[in-house]
Amino acid sequence: MKEQIERIRAEFQKALAGADTPEALDQLRVQFLGRKGKVQQLLRGLGQLPPEQRPEVGRLVNALRDQVQQALKEKKASLKPAVPREWLDLTLPGRKPPVGKKHPLTQVLDEIKAFFVQRGFTVADGPEVETDYYNFEALNIPRNHPARDMQDTLYITQDIVLRTHTSPVQIRVMESQQPPVRIIAPGRVYRRDTPDASHSPFFHQVEGLCVDRGVSFGDLKAIISEFARELFGEDIHVRFRPSFFPFTEPSLEYDFNCVFCRGKGCRVCKQTGWMEISGAGMVDPNVFKAVGYDPDIYTGYAFGMGVDRIAMLKFGIDDIRLFFENDLRFLNQF
Ligand SMILES: [Zn+2]
């Protein structure tokens, strides 16, 4: 029996040396440790031995079983590194991280800023929560002035409002510096409006102001006309209509040729060929007095424009609310 054990041990060691795949090792395990394996047969043979020999031979067989198990385990572990865990293809193109882009309103605002900065304007900023004085009073809109009804204002207190236009920035700039002044003031403004396709309780304006000796209506017309051509194309003309604003005299509203039909007349412009853009005018002498400029020496023009409206025209968007819903399916198109 002991010889048999030694023979099987030698047989196993020889077979193990030749097994160099996981499959071969599995086969060995079945061959030696399986239910019909060689070690199992030895254990079964124990019953035929005289009782006094059984304990010693039993220990030897168990020792062989343990040795086989341990040897198979170690060999299997030593094979593992040969199996590649992952495979790296250095020729594959890299995965691009998703890159954000500018909001369409920011894109248009950047374009507007670039146009005016190239012409000597600087960009001015001011608070969105504004005092009654800067939003109305200093702009020649006194407390009992009917113009206050024109603007459905969001009041925080009786004297503090969410600014209804960016014009208060003009006042703050003129208070802090002497002419010449050439600024644009872009920013968010608020009105008590019910949202629909063309109204939003907040939107974006750019206000422009130019004050110096000898600034004329012709200068205003020139810069607005150039702006229209720059943004929408050489064939876009500008039309001025008389209007009224408390802080300019004379006041006007300006229209661009319809950017969809280029002035020929279409459904969007109701066959007129024109689209209303915004208001402008020569700065009212009362506004100059409020900031301490001498209206006998200085003249100036001011104009406003809606960034949202211009972006809608530029991109052919028919609902202002799309700008503020942050729907990536919409924003990714620009
Ligand atoms: Zn049209």
C-alpha cells in the first residue's frame, strides 16, 4: 500500500510538471482528487487492510491528498499572470470629454460688445436692484409722471425696485466722470409681464450712451445703421420713427429691415418689410442737469436694444422662453 502511495505521488508530480494551462490542471484535479480519482481509490482500499495498519496508511493517504491539493493551487496561481487582464489599444482615438458652449444670448451679447468696443465704447455695469432715484427720478421720470405707468415695475420697497431698464447705469457713469462718455451697459432687466412667446418677466438690454461736445443726431443714426449692417448684413437698412421717452428729446424708435425677407415683406413682418427693434434719442437736458453736466456745452445720444430680441431674429427663434428653460436639446443647436 505504501509503495502504491509513493507511485501515485511520483505519477502526479510528473503530470504536474507537464501541465501548463488551467485546463490541464483541472484535468489533473479530476484524475487525482475526483470521486473516481486515484487518491479516492486509495482511501477506499483502506477498508481491506488489517485494522492495526489503517491509521498509519490513512495518514499517508491524507498527506498525499493535501499535497496534491496544495500543489495544484500553487501551480494555478503561478499561471495567472500569463492571462492578460486587460488589453490597451493605443491606436484608438481618445474619448472626448463633453465640452460646454456659450448660451446663444451670451454669443449675441459678445458680438454686440465687440462691435461697440471696436468703436471706442467701454462696457459699464450697474446693480440690478436699483433705487427709485436712479431707475426713474434721475432719468426725468418724477414720481407723479405718467411714464411710470408705461413700465410695470417690480417694487421691492416703495423706494427700491428691480431695474426696469439699464438706463440707471448711464446716470451712475455720468455722476462719476466728466465728458467725453462712451459706454454701453449690458444687463438683465425686469418687468411685471406674464410670460408668453414674446414676453418674459426678465430679459436683457444693452444701453448705449455717447456724450461729448458736438455729438449730433447724425452720429446716432450712423452708429445704429452700421450696427444693423454688421449684425444682419449689408442689405439691412434702418428706419427711424418719432416717439417719446422722458429721458431723451427728441426721442425715436428704430426699425431694421425684416431679417427674414430682407425688406420685401413676409408673414413675420406682416408684409411691412420692417421690424421694430428699440428706442433711442438725444439725451434730455434735464438728465444732464441731474448729473451736473452743462447742457449748453455737451450733447449726447442714447439708445437701447433688446439682446433677446436680436438673438431671436439672428437665430430665427420664435419663443423668448426657450432661452431660459435650459433645455440642452435647444441650447446645443447654437
Ligand atoms: Zn419680412
